Amino acid sequence: MKTGEDYFRKAEEYRKRAEYVRAIEYYGKALKESKKESDITGMLDCHLALADTFRAKGDFVKAKAWYEKGLDLAEAMDDRASEADAMSGLGLSLRALGEWREALKLINRSQAIYKSLGDRHGEAFSMWAKAGTFRIKGDITQALKSYHLSLDMFRKLKERSGMAYSYCGLGGSSRVAGEFRDSERYYKMANRIFSRLNDRFGLAYSYCGLGNARRMHEDYGNALIYFKKAGTLYRKIGDRVSYAYTLWSVGITHIMTGKLESAAGSFKESLAFFQQTKDPRGKIYCMLGTGQVDFLRGNRGRAGKAFAKALEQAGSYGFRVEKGYAARLVKAHARSSGIPMNLP
């Protein structure tokens, strides 16, 4: 007869190997047993683990629901550490759904709890989470600063995985800041660590970043090789959001090499995933991509509408970077020049 703990251990093994579907199945079994055993701590662990796993595979709506249940349970048990974990995770899920303001509040609250508990690992994690939230907001200066802080914190803890994820964050933020050489350097450092740790998700993340770095250097052939490596891993893992962003990058690469049919196909596939996962930022990027394809095909009217809609939506969510890209494309459209644009 298996206990909730037995199922939980098995689920953890699956999650470590990024086999998220199997992990969710076994966390579900663990939760069922924990309820039978009246093991409230076990139930709380299952709630947070299910939330983390749904978030890892890009299912932010389900992740949000599980974090909220976990937070209620943690508060009822007066388990401060778990409260902070649930708040951090909830913040990460909300920012992926475009609610970065609320995310920032939750992550700041979790950081204060970690500090009061003397949990240095939790503090480092919440700093990393905050950095990514600044990036989504479009405050790249603050994002870079915060990623450097999380990197230093993880380095002091000799936490290599945290260091590698901080390098990835620095790689992405540096690319948006136009520092393409720095971006590539950070992604290479992350890739080396992830290879040693055999972290499949991290490897996919760094491959996608290296592909984007090559794309910004106009080395489109090697960019596509990296995107293929990233896409293969994301598909195996079942992470729809990260795969969707990879497809978007492939689409932009095809635009820059004049393969408009392929570009349109990539954006269509990418958009379908963003709609499934309710990622507003991803949808805006797809508008900017398909708008460029329409413009280059001579469908100027449709392109103009896409750019204007992207500008309006980026503004309503407070996404500064995407608003800037949309504004540039609106201007280029009005001038009838400057497209294709190799958006970072």
C-alpha cells in the first residue's frame, strides 16, 4: 500500500527530469492519499508542487489556482515559509498573465518574509523573480540591476542552478538593451552550467537565448540551429509558452531571410499556444510579427491595423518595451520603409 509520501517522492523524480505530465499525475495521487491520511503538511506540499509544475509547463491559469489554494492552507497553518513560496509562485504566474503590478506586490511581500526568516535562498529566488517582473514591465535598467543582485546572492550560496537562471535573465535583458555581445556571453555561461547539471529546461532556455543572440548578429543559419535544439527540448518537456516564444523567434528569422510563408506559419502556431496559455505579451509579439509579414506581402491596411492594435494593447498592459516596438513599426508603416525589423 503506497502512502502519500511514496507518490510525492515519485512525482519529484518525474519533475526533476522535466516529465511534467507524469509529475502532475503522481502529485495528484499523493494529494489524494494525504487527504485520506489527514496529513495537512503533505496536502500543502502537494498544492505548491502542483502549482510549480503547472507553471513550469506554461499553464499559468491552473498554476494560479493551485498557488491560491496553497496560500490559503499555508496561512491557516501559519506556515510563513510556505506562505512566501506560494506568494512568489503566484507572482510569477500573474506576471506571465500580464498582471505584473500585482506580481511585483506579491514578490515584494514574499521577499520580506524570506528576509524575516533568514532564508537566504528564498531571498535570492524572490530577487530573481522580481528582476523578471521588471523585464516584463519594460524597466530594463532595473531588471539588469536585480538580475546582477540575484546572481551575487546565488553565487554566495554556491547555488549553480540559480546562477544559471540569473545568467539567462541577464542574457535576455541585455538583448533588449541592445547589448548583443553581452547577451551571448551570459547565455553561453548559463548553457555551460545547465549542461553540467543536466537541466533540460535550462538547456532549452539557454539554446533559445543563444539563437536570439545569433539572430541579432544576423547569423540566421546558426540562429535556426539553436532554435531547433530549444524547440525539441520544449516539446519533450511540454512547455507551451517557452516553445511559443521560440516559434516567434523562428518567425522573425524567416522574415529577415525573406521566407514569408514559413514566417506566417511560425507566427500562426505561436499565436495558438499564446491563446491557450492566455499570455497577452506573446499575443502582442505575434501581432507585430504577422503585421510585418502582411506589410511585406503588400497588405498594408492589415499591417497597419495589426501594429495599431499591438500599440494599444501594449499600452493598456503597461508593457513599455513592446509599446516601443509597436510605435516603431507604426512609424515605419507610415513612412513605408524600415520593415522588416529584426525585433529583439
